[in-house]
Amino acid sequence: MAEMSQAWASVLRGVNGSGAPGLSAVQVDPVRLQQLQQRYLAEFRQLWSTLLSPDASNPAALAADDRRFSSGAWSENRISSYTAALYLLGARALFDLADSVQADEPTRQRLRFAVQQWVDAAAPSNFLPLNPEALNKAVQTQGDSLRAGLENWLRDLKQGRLTQTDESVFEVGRNVATTAGQVVFENDLFQLIEYTPLTAKVHARPLLFVPPSINKYYILDLQPDNSLVRFAVEQGHRTFVMSWRNPDASMGHLTWDDYVQDGVIRAMEVVRDIAAGRSDGTINTLGFCVGGTLLTNALAVLQARGEQFAHSATLLTTMVDFTDTGILSVYVDEASVALRERTLGQGGLMTGRELASAFSSLRPNDLVWNYVVGNYLKGETPPPFDLLYWNSDSTNLPGPLFAWYLRNTYLENRMRQPGALTVAGVPLVLQSVKLPTYVYASREDHIVPWKTAYETTQILGGPMRFVLGASGHIAGVINPARRNKRSHWISPSGQRKLPTTAQAWLDAAIEHPGSWWTDWAGWLAKQAGPEIAAPRKPGNARYKPIEPAPGRYVKVRA
């Protein structure tokens, strides 16, 4: 039990260092603690007996279900298999202990997160002397794998980040972000791309995509067969996408208001003006993640000014209610937000490197230690994967925007409160937005919990359609219709008003196989107006093509 106690003390020291309550606030019921100790000791004695007795079963069976220890190299070496099994036994005990803590839910969640970080980092697979796979490969390659691993480590040290995919395979504009189009407008915040029609006729009402400012837009346009942008163009929509500029030091003073007014609202105005004379002066809009939060703010601002010209909104994995922010809440408390306000609130940049590290820590085994073992201990080059290439192409954020967003959303949840915030000079009242709205959430999303996304349907005032897709934050959204993978849930036909709670909605919802894209396409077609001849040229006399898509801004790396 000594090693478990030492590990627990290390975890608690880490929690205290992150601003969590002190050790005195973290307690476990004595009866529950005794039960955990007894179970741990009983299982430890059983495991020890498997090591000492040659007739006992191999301890590798205890670790076989964990992919870190599933290869034959672990099971063939009795010491290695025992080490893996002992590690997993201790890890389970620590997680059980964390789950048994008597504390408020934020403290419990932060504690479990700290345990996860410590346990994943301490895995024997992460250390060369304890990893039989890496040692065997070093012998088989006569040390070449160790040389290659050192070279990989030095390369990553130089570039300041962990390599997760073979980045040499990809190039923005060559084999990712390839849908044809032209940049028709730019300012200091974004470029606006208009895509070349793929149909002889298009719907009269254009469609504007607002991607998250925290990432590059081309998650929506990775490859031709998984591009939501291309899918929209194929459906006959005159499609525009904002490509946010990757901020440098000269943009370190920009605020949330700037991104709403000079970003989203300006893009909406340009799209409306380009389509003028061919539509009724309204546009359809789509926001993804933080892009959806920015979009809802822009729509509310226009409503307050009496200038609303959006016809509909689609919100993908978007939060406007921040009551339950999932695992990301471990990074947000009064102390951490106050620190950001002191260091970044008046200017500066929240670097893409720091943001990427924070998101990787949410899934450390998959996004950190998996590559530490493969790249450095085994000297391997990770296979090419477009999604991970995009994930590594991080962006900076202006400090004032970042600090404002943390306090007013994640910490104080003021955005949903009518008039509690002033954005772009007007009181923010999201309830005043009464457009037809399509709200999509992903069931396994660890960044935007789906029940939190559902709250949007109870805040915005217009007719709502809510759809729940399988998988997570990215894979759930980027689920091409032609692949017919996964499934999605929709309301029963004839349901006119959505239930007040997410669980009540799910209890009545009907599961359908395949992608949600086809459902969205049907809904959007009803919002898009009559079909007219596709424009022969992008832009218009005022907004002329500047350069081919994907443009310059998206190619600037953090």
C-alpha cells in the first residue's frame, strides 16, 4: 500500500498547485478507505503469487485488455507482464480513491483529472528500460531505432511540439483545404472565401460558414470525400467561409467585440452584399464550436440594432450555456482566470502551443504518450492522418479576447443571462434571436457535452431542430454522408416543441443509421430559397477576387 499512498500524495500536491482546495478539504470516508485498502492488498497478494509461482497463470492476462501492453513482447517476459499488471492495479486503486473523495463536484473532477495525468505519465510503457517492445526493437535494429528516436526527439524539441502525424505528406491547398474558390474580401481579422459552384443552379440565399477562431477553418474542408464545405457546394448552396487570421503580436490587443463586429458581422455583410440582387437580402449562417458562439453573439447584436438579415442559423457542437463544460472546467477557476486577466487581459497572445497542450492533456494516452513511445522509444514515424495534421496546425488567440471569454462564459456563465453582457455596444440578449435554428451535438463530445449543447434550444427563441450524432467533437461533425458510418438521433416526426431537458429529448428520440449530413441538407434546402442560375464569377464589382482559395491567412503557422 506504500506505493499507492506515495502516488496519492503526489497527485494531491499537483492538485494544490493548480489552485484546487487544500489537502484538508480532500477526505475519504474511513469505511470506504478501508474497503479500498483491503481489496488492493488482496489483489496485490494474488498478483505477487503469480510472479513467484512458475505454475501460476501469467500476470499478462491482467493487462491484455490495455493496448499499451497487448503485444506479445509484454506477455513473453514474466517480469514485464508483472510490471504492467502491478501498474494497472495501482492505477485502478488511485481512480477508485479519487471517486471516493468527499468534496464538491468541481474538486472531484479536478482531482480525477490530476490522477489521470499522473497515472498516464507513470505507465511502464513510457520508459525505455521497462518497455520490452522498445528494447526488442533496439536489439533487432542494432540500435537504429534508438538513433531514430533521438533524432525525432531533437526535431520535436526544435519545433516545440510533439509530432502526431507525418506532416511531410500534407500541404494546405495541395491535398487539404482543396475545394476550389477565391478569396473575395479580407481585413486584419479574416479572409472570406467564396467557393466555385459545382451545380448549374444554386439556391438564391447564400450560406456563410463561421469556423472557430481557435483553429484553422479547414477542419471543414480536409479532403474532397470528407469536406462539409464541398458537401454544401454539391447541394447547390452558394457557399462562403471565413478564414481567420492567425494572430501575431500586432493583434494582441483585440477583444471579443472585435471578433464579433469586425469578424462575423463584417463577413455577414459582405456575403449579403455580394448576393444582392440575386436573393431577398438575407443569408443562411453556420457556426462550429466557438465559431457558433461568436455567431450567436453577432445575431443577437444585429437583432438589438434592428438590422437582422440572417434567415437561419446552424450551430455545430456549440455552447452558449456554460453550466456544465465537461472536462475543460478543470482549467477554469477564479485564481486561474484572474491570472490570465493580469498577464493577458490588457494585451498579448495566448499561444497556439499552450492551447494545443491543454487540449492534448484531455486525452493524454492517445495524444501524448502514444507518440512519446512510438516516436522516441521505438524511433517510428507516425502514419499520415489529415485530422492530426490539422490538429497540429495550431493558432494563437489575442489575450484580451481569451481572458474575457474565460471569465464571462466558463467561469461566470453570463452569456445566457439577458442583458448581463454588453457586446459590440449593445446589451446581449440571445433570447431575442428567433431564427430557424439547426442545433447539432455529438454524443461522446468531451469538449462540448451534448446536454450542454442542447441548452441552446432553450435559450434562442426561434423554431428549433436538434440532432444528436454519434462519436466525438470532431469525428461526429466530420462524418461524410457517402460513407454511411455511425448513426444519429432526431426527434419523432410531428414533434413541434422540444422538451425542456436533454434527457427527455433523448428518451423520445429515434436513432437513424448513417451521417446527420443528409438530415441537415434537407433542413437547409427549405431555408435556402428558390434555385437560380449559378454565378459565373466569384464576388461582384465591389468585392473582386484577391487570390485563389485557401488564401494566405490559413497558411500562417503559429
